[in-house]
Amino acid sequence: MSGISRNRATPAGGFTLLELLVALLLLVIVAGALYSSYFSVVRARERAEEGSEERRELQETLDRLHRELDAAYYQGSDKRTRLVVEDRDSYGKPASTLEFVTVAPPAADGRPASDLVAVKYAIREKEGALTLTREATDLYGSVKPIPYPQMESIRSFLVECDDGSQWVRSWDTALNPRLPKRLRITIAVREGEKTVEFATLARPRMR
């Protein structure tokens, strides 16, 4: 029997067009998921950093208010010394104004100055956003102070005074010639979808 050779069809190497399209589709899906996850992590980290910065700014503001009010100074014979709290609001939210004189350490640059500084905290409203401003100047100086933003994008700023029997929202040493026993400062800020309040309690000691 003579040998008969038969040619068997062998599949060509490589991938079919359908296989390439399926692989490409899977690659696009995976890449899209990784892209979305990466930027979600980046956005979350940015929000966390912004929140940390806002908390740091809030803590610094409350600490400064606490130190300055603890060292608040008033002397009835000197009309330049004073403590005035005005009860105001902005869009129904507390927006107190606070003016007082505080004892401050000597200037680091050696400039001639007294140890008494007139300080004012007030709320500035712009397009519905509230900014807490601070201005300070030597009590006996002639330089006009310039307010600068101490803390931006707050919800409210409330100053309350303890007169010995109750908490009041207004005070003026021109009418009540003494310092309050205590002052409570409350700042409200936005955290996510909530409004959160933070407070500090100061006790003027320079009587």
C-alpha cells in the first residue's frame, strides 16, 4: 500500500480580532477603575489636609484669644483702656465685635513701644461668607491699625461675658467700669454637612 500523505490544517499563531477587542475592553475597564480610585484617594487626602489646616487655624485663633483676654487690662482713670463687646449678628448668626486692651511682651525687634496693645476682633461679611478679622496697635502709638483676616469661612463668632450672676452678650467698661469675671468665646465652623462649635474660656487677671 502506497503511502498517502494527508495535510492537516493547523491553527495560525496569534490572537483573533475578537480576542484583541475583548482584551482591550478589559484593559480599559481596569484602567478606568484604577484612575477613579487614584483620584478619589488624592481628593480624600486633599480634604483631610484642608481639614487639618482649618483645625490648626482654629486652635491658633482660640489660643490667641485666650492668652490676650487672660491678660486684658483696664484702669478706670485711663479712658484709653477699655473692654467693649457688641452683640451683633449676620444673617441670623452671632457676629460679635470685641475690643480690649491687653498686656503684651516687648517687641522682638527692639522698637520702642509700651506693653499695652489695643486689639479688636470683628466679623467681615462678603457674599454670605464670614471672616474673623483682627487688628492691633500700641495703645499709645499713632499708627492706624489695619485689620487682617484671622480666620476665614467661619459660621459664627460669639463673645459672652460673665457679670457674676449671668452670661451677657454686651459689655462696655464706659458704662460698667470693671472687667467681666470671665469671657467665653465660641467659634462655629463647617465640617462636612454639620456646623460644629468650639469655645475657650478666659479669665482676665489684670485687675
